[in-house]
Amino acid sequence: MAKQVVVIGLGRFGVGLATTLLSMGYDVLALDADEKRVQAVASHITRAVQADATDEAILRELGVDKFDVAVVAVGSDIQNSVLATILLKKLGVRYVIARADNDLHGTILDKIGADKVVHPVREMGARVAHGLTLTSVLDYMPVAPSYGIVKLVPPNSFVGRTLYELGLGREGKWEVGVLLIQREKEIIVTPDQMEVVRPDDIMIVSGNDDRLEELLTEARKVRLPEEEG
């Protein structure tokens, strides 16, 4: 049986989340008080219902308490966001994720029992900002202040060399860890230091933002013999 997720709020964030979850094989129940929003997504997800997510009786009637995960995707309406989160926890939903649009909102959601609080606006801003500085990366995810996880195509100077030779790894010169290498259909988790980087690899690495930028800047400076010719 597919895992069930209820998404409350069908703004851009909620719609994007609901449709992505459906594509991943989840059963998705989406709720919003706005009928037009519900109609707009009704054909794209498992079930969409116009409903007030701050009404406990309605949530019970919809069987929300039986869902594995609930996501409160409401952003700007803090009161409704908080009330929906409280009700979901009261109904016994095992894991509640709530969206926050600012630090105060996030603190409140954390205090009332949300299992996880996400800040999509802040996180997207961080991704865009780091995309300006870490120009050769495919994606960036912040995990702590000044520390992140990067997805990248190895620079030409990486190809044919081992991770050890490149100074990667916890004890390496750059203090940048290699979490995994995607090689066609193969996933190499925590690769060995003697793993040789190949041209079509995708690397997931983690480290201090400044060290990541220094590593990639240095890699771009290295000119291979064929490039010099």
C-alpha cells in the first residue's frame, strides 16, 4: 500500500510538493479553503478537497488521523498554519512537517510540536546565493550556517585521479567529504579514498562553504595538457 500524505495549502509550495509526491508513488490528499485552487489541481493528484483545515471535525471526517505524514504548506496565514499544526498533532498524525515564512513563525511551529519545520523561502534564497558563488555546482543544500551539501559534475582536473590525490575526504587537504558518487545507474556511497573519478560521474560532496569554493576555484585553474595544446 502506498504511503499516504496529506498536504494542507495549495499555494505554489503546496502544489509543487503534492504533485512531486504523487510522481514518487504516494497517495496524496490535498486540502485548501479556496475552491479555485482545489479545482486547478484536482486532476493532478490523488484527491483534492475544499476544506477548512482548522476545523477538527472536518479533518476527522476526511480521515486525516490515519495518514502517515501531514505537511502544513500554509505560509503567510500564520494563525491557520499554527491551528492546523496543533490539530494534526492532536489527531495523532505521526509526522507533521510545517512551513514557516520567518523565524518567529518557525519558532512557534517548533514549540507547538511540529516534527519538522521548513523555511522554503530562506532555503531557496540560500540556494540561489550559493549558486552565484559556487558557479560550477548543479545544486546546493544548506545544512548549517556556512556549511552545505553540493551536487556537481567533476571539473576536468578531477577526472582520472583518486579522491586521495585530489585531497578530498575528512582528512584531506580541503576538508571536503565525498558522500556519494553517481556513476550511470550505480550509486557509490561513501566511496573509498582510492576511488578514481570518471568523466561522467556526478559527485555529492559536503563541507564548509568557503572551503568548497576554494576547492572548485583551484580546480578550474588547473589546465590539462590537452587544454594547453
